[in-house]
Amino acid sequence: MSITPSTGIRSTRARIALVPLLSLGLLGSSVAFAGPALGHDDRRDDRHGCKVKPLDPKDLRGNRVDFKIEVKCDDKDGKKDSKKTVHIRQLRYEDEKGPRRTDDFLGRSHFYEEFNKNHDDARIIHSVDKVRNLDRRGAEEVYHMVSFRVQKGNGDWSDWTKWEMSEIVKVEVRH
């Protein structure tokens, strides 16, 4: 007497086992095709024709530093409702040796710049802050980071960009 099932039973069992595998395969392929729909390519550094760039900090003598930000917007979409508002976040730091989390936080600011279709231009935002010489050892190294989003005329805001960092610049701090 043989324990091996007959051919008819084996094919029925194989079919039953194949149904869950097939449905999982179909489900997996639909998940693969239904990935996130990207409304904006985050690898680009602009939103709705606007770009924001942290410029190198500038020593203003004494203990003041200008953490400048360049903002550019154009009317590349050509629509009549091309009013845009750019919301910029800025973080300012004094660079310290070691990991980035040990840097001294100097301050934060938020800026709102409005552009309309008649005035496509670039602007420089001057963000002046005091830099303290806490370690009393000569020049301090400072930098800042910016992130932004854009509101078009229809009221919709874009996603926030990734944080972009300026160069680290040495400034002489005098009291």
C-alpha cells in the first residue's frame, strides 16, 4: 500500500495551494505599481519657479554677522495668477569641533517674500545676528541653514524643501 497520494488529489491540492500564492503575487504587483505619486521632484532645489539660497555669512565688524539669503522667483508657468509667497525658515549656528549637534545655536528667523508676475526678480534678505565669543579664542566660525516653501496664487503651499547649508565662514568677534 502506497502513502503517496494519487495524481488527481495532488493536482487539486496543488491548485488550492496555488490560489493564495497567486493572489499574493497580484497584490504585491499592484502595490509596486501604486507607489507614491510625486507632485514635485525633491531632487530639484526650486518650488513653483522659486529658489532660495543661503549666502556665505558676512562679518559686519564688532560682534554682528549678516546671514544673507538670496530669493529668486520667475513666472515660468506663464499663468495670470502668478502671485507667489515664499516662506523661508532660517537657523543660525556657530560651528564647534565635533558632531554637528554640538554647534552653538544662535537663533532662528522666518521670512515671507511676495512676488507677482509683473516683478520677476531676485532679492537679498539681510538677517543680522550677534555672535558671542564664548571660548575667547580668536575668530568664530559661523554658518546658517535655510528651508522654504511656496504658496501660489490659488492658496496651495508646496512641501518644505530640505535644509540647505551655507559655507562655514570665520568672523572676527570683538566686544
